[in-house]
Amino acid sequence: MFNDKKVAVVIPCYNEETQISRVIKTMPEFVDKIIIVDDLSDDNTVVVVENLAKINSRIELIKH
């Protein structure tokens, strides 16, 4: 929570297997929800995000 407000970040991605982990891990602690919107990546982006979501409850994956 930031100044008594909830903060959500939406991250659109496509074939970001090598970068998405770093993006998520550098998200500030005041961000309450990290919404990843995958646009039918054909690499392992979804797998990477799903694995991170298992250990970080702030992460939500939407497959578009």
C-alpha cells in the first residue's frame, strides 16, 4: 500500500521469457498487484510467470 492506496501495475508482454523475471523482481514493494498480460507468447514466458506467481502472491497472469 502506498499512502493508504492500493497500487496495481499492468505489464503487457509477448515473448519476454528472458526479461519478464527481471521486470517482476524489480517491482517496488509498494506495488500491491502485478498483472501480467501475455499476448500468446510462443516462448516460455507463461511458464516463467506461472512459476514466479507460485512464490509471489502479488502476481496475476492473464493469457490474452
